Amino acid sequence: MKIQEIVSLLNADVQSGADKLDEEVSSAFGSDMMSEVLAYVQDQGVLLTGLVNEQIVRTAAMMNMYCIIMVRGKQPTDNMKEMAEDNDLVLLTTELTMYETSGILYTNGLNPAGHSYV
């Protein structure tokens, strides 16, 4: 799935990385605990989170992820946007909850990252 399709599906706002919306992603992982991201994400993809701190950008960059989606209307700081740009990450925001966001992405073909629970 292209990141541009994610933007459309979630009615998301692009906060950084607008030049990377044609990138393909195949999986997503949702968590507000970055230790879970480090433990369970095995393939690059999309991080869904409700956190608003620089650690989400650092974690996504360390895991070679392509895109961060901040849920529940959370807004990144200017420093987070700059860090995302510096690390070639797309940073999106959506008003949807993490549950809604996960469901929409899953039903439209984006696989869960990490361990398979299905």
C-alpha cells in the first residue's frame, strides 16, 4: 500500500515527508510503548501511536520504519517534524482512534507487523 493511500483512507494530514507519499509499505504496528515496538517489529512499515514526544521519531528511525501516524488528533512539535524530515520519515496525523486506524488499514490490506496474531 502506498503512503498516499493511507493518507486518503485516514483523512490524515501530512506533517512531514510529503515528498515520500509514493513509498510502499506492507505492515503496521500500533503501540504507545516504544519498548514494544523495539521488541516486536521485525519488518519496516508504519508506526501508529498516540504519544507526542521525540522518542517516537527516534524509535521509528532506529527500526527503519517509513511512516509514523499520530492518532486521536495528536499534533507533533516542530522539533518532531524536523527530526522526521532529517530521518526521511513521513509523519501523519489523524483524528481517528488507534483502534479505528488499525481496523481501516487492516481491512484495506495492510498487514500487522511483528508476530502474527491471526
